[in-house]
Amino acid sequence: MKKTLLVVWFIVLGWTVACGQQADCSSIGFENGSLSGWTLLNGNTAVVSQQTVYQNEVVGTAGSLHILTRTSDGNDPKVTAEAIPMVAPGSTYSIRIGDVSGGSTFGRIRTTFNVTADNTLFQYKFAVVLQTFAQHQPYQQPGFSIRITDKSGSIVACSYYEVTGISSISGFKDQGDIRYRNWTTSAIDLQNYVGQTLTVEVTAHGCTERRHFGYAYFDAQCLRSEIKAQASCPDADGYLTLVAPDGYEGYTWSTGATTSSIRVKAALGDKYSARLQPFSSLNASCAFQLNYTVPFHHGTATQTATVCEGTGFVLGDTTYRTSGTFVRNVSKSNVCDSIVTLNLTVLPAVTHTQSVTLCEGDGFTVGDTTYRTAGTFIKVIRLPSGCDSTVTTTVAVNRIDLKVTATSSVITQGDSLRLGALVQPGGNYTYQWNAPASLTCPTCAETGARPTVSTQYVLTVGYANQQCQKKDTIWVAVNGCNFYAPDAFSPNGDQTNDVFYIYANDCVKQIVELVVYNRWGQVVYRKTNFPASDPNQGWNGMYLGEAQQPDIYTYKIQIEFSTGEMGHRSGAVALLR
């Protein structure tokens, strides 16, 4: 199969396995929140004989080339075409390797671990971000690599992967001058290396010409190379679900299925196998097979259960209906059996009778049913314990009909009206009106009202025992006691707007005084104690027998209201000709 990626590796003179720390497989994926167990390395990249080489390698510390990432760090900031989390999916911590701002440097991590029968599958996840430059040769481009070697330095079969920012890389996507690969899971089978010490080395570097960055995110864990059953015993239909390790592009089961898991009828001794095909962009030639034989499982278990009276709990082929502790050998086909100790509690049946009195419009809820009418109702409800309860409810309904009346719905400020209540059926009620300051009796069925502004009156009527209440409202509009002075008049004899006079409603008793001044403050008109809204009681634009010139004239008005209160206003009026 033709590859679209360039594989180049230069082994630095003097590199030995001894450079790596010993890692505990339980923390090889940084889940203890530290980089312990890994050796952090960095140096410079260069080109020798048209190959990328790593020079001046030194042991470093956590810093710009080695960052422990956390789930709270969010997504990679450079790739915006899609979200690349800075932590591998399913993990709490990962590591970022390499320079995110420039080239000519490399970051590397290295560790060793012992292969045992319990960690024969090295599963790793990685995401890569490379800045490309069309004028660079492949060996000058940023890159990423991973390899596993044995004690002699030989590369473990199917463990070697390296890419550089060339024009096309299988499994990568482009965003401008960035070539990236989102999180990818891969796994390496190490069954042939049990008892050996292996070294893992992961490297990310920028271009050899200093300007273009290259970095990667990495995570790993040690697993067993095996097919697992999701449960020890078959389900109720006699099936087991078998699951192959994650991290492969293709799965081919002996049943013909091509998914990562299969559901099979469980029979003792049945054999199944799955052939795992690595991603073609990693190493398609490294497929291998895992086998699974359905075993016999024998165990012990304790169950605690609570059931309702009238029902039972089934254990094996026996149904238990009383409280107690029971021991039973339960067999599930020829694959699984177990001794089960059952602690059973049987809850007694529950009945309940109740009587309620409702106010009209209210409701009383039993279970998922709400009663609003009078009658006797029977309801079976499910209690929090899971048992049924029979509830008998007798409902009575108290009804009040209420209508609020008023002698008038519109009054003028200063006037009064009467408010009243029509209530059915008759009875001993309490009354409570709102806005008590404007009422003669806020707790009477009928009351006088003298609102100063438009008011909504609310009457609450209730039984003397306050068990039920009913409300009704009425709106009383109050027209304010206002007066109005025009801002212009034209005394030209056309019988339209010839006189400047004061308009007012009936709540104004009289105009106590109207004084008009010219622009020099000279009084040109004055009149006292005359009715409002009379065109004959105003200024006609004359002064001392002469028509005054068009101009702006100021005025002062003093008003006496029917309540005896006084009002004042000043303003200006335009005389037009």
C-alpha cells in the first residue's frame, strides 16, 4: 500500500536506553497529575545529508516544550476548524510536547516499563499540529514521531510512526498553513515481549529553519491484550457481549462481524477470535489476532431486595413472597452459576381514607389526579417504596359568588361614590377592601369612596372562619381637576381664537386672578374673580384702547378649586395678527 507520509528517523550518537526513567504502568498516562516516570528531553533540529537530525539533546524540566495539560485547559487555540481538546478523551491529564511558537527545537519524552502478562497492550492517544511551509523540503518540515525499542535498541515490530509536514498526510486535515490530526487512538500488541523492558520515546519538533512550529498532545495506558466479556454471566436470553481492545481501524471476527464488539450465544468452550487491523496511516501491515474461549464462571453474590405484599421476588427457579434471608444456587446455562444470598423485605399493603373541603376553584391532588368537584373518589397510587396504596377521598366544595358594584365608574377629582358587594349564598362573611385611605369603611359590604386618582378597588370576601375567600375588582377612573391656558391667540376679528382665556373643568370654582405682561414687564391686562372657560372673560389683545403688537406675552394665573385649595401657573402666550 502506497504511503503518503515520509518516515525519517535519525538515531543520535550516544543515545542509550538508560536515558529513560522507569514508569509504573498504572501512572504512565499522567493520571497522578505529574510527569513522574518520564524523562523530559529537548534540543535542536538540523539537516544532515538531507535528513532531520536531533542535536544537543539535554534533560530538561517541565516548561514550554513539556506542558502537563488538564481538562480545564479547554481546546487547542491554534486549530479552530474543529475542537482539539488539550487532554485526550476519557483522561484527566495529558502532555503537550514541542514548541508552539517557532522551529529549530524539539521536545521529547522517554520512559521504560516492564512487560507483564497484565500489560501486553500499550494503548496511546495523540493529536498533532504542524505548521507547513511550501518552500521547505520534507526533511526541513516540522514533525512528530513515536517508537518503542527493546533493551538492545531494536525497534519493536509495528511500534514505529513518524510524520512530517509534507503536502499530504493520511489522517491529517488542513487549516491554512496548519496541518493537524485530531485525537487518534492506537494500540501496540506486546505479547511477544513479556518479561522484557521496553523504552517508549515520543518526539515533536518544529522546522529546521527556525520559523515554523510543530507540537503534539500525547497520552497512554497499559492494558491486557485480550478480548473481554462485558459481564461474567450471560444475559437473560443467554447472550454474552465480547469486546476487543480500542485503538484499531478495523475488526474482523470469526463470526464475520466487523464491529469492535459482538453479541454471541454463550456456550461453554465456544471459541471466538478477532483480527485487529491498525490504522492505515500508522501501520496497516501489523494486524494481529486475539482469541477468546467462553469460560465457566462460578461465584457468590448477595442481593438485598424489597417487594410489595402480593408480589414476589424470583431467584433462579424459586419465587419468594415473605420477608427473610434465603440462600440459593443459581445456574445460568452451562456457562455460569453462583450461590446467591437473598435478603428480602416484603412491605404490607397500604389503604388510606380522607375527607377534604375545598374552596371553589381550588383542587386537591392524589397521585397524578386533581379533584375539583364534590364527590367520593378512589385512587391507587404508587408510593416511594414502589408499593401501591389505595386512597379513598371524600371532597366537599364551598362556593362563593361575588360581584362588586359602584354608583359610577368615572368621577371628577374631589367627588365621591358608593361601592357595594353582591354575595351568594347568604352567610356570615368578612369583607376587606384595598385602598382603605379613600374609603369610609374598608371592612363593610358597602362603603363610600373618595379616590383622588384613578383606582382599582379589590374586595376580598371570605367565610368568618377564613377557610375560603373570593375576590372581585372594579376600576374607578378619576378625572383630574386641571385647567389649561392656550399658547397663542389671534385677535383679528375672525371669530376664531380671538380671546386669550382659561379653560377648566367643573372642579375649578373661579379664576382668582389673571395678569398679562408685555416684554418690558408692563401689565397690559388684569382681571380677578371670574369663571373659567368663558371667552368673554379673557384678554382681547387691547391695552388702553389700542391693539397690541404681535409678540410674546407672559402671564400669571391663580385658581381657586371647588375644594377651597388654590393653584398657580405662569407661562407665555403668543399674540398673532
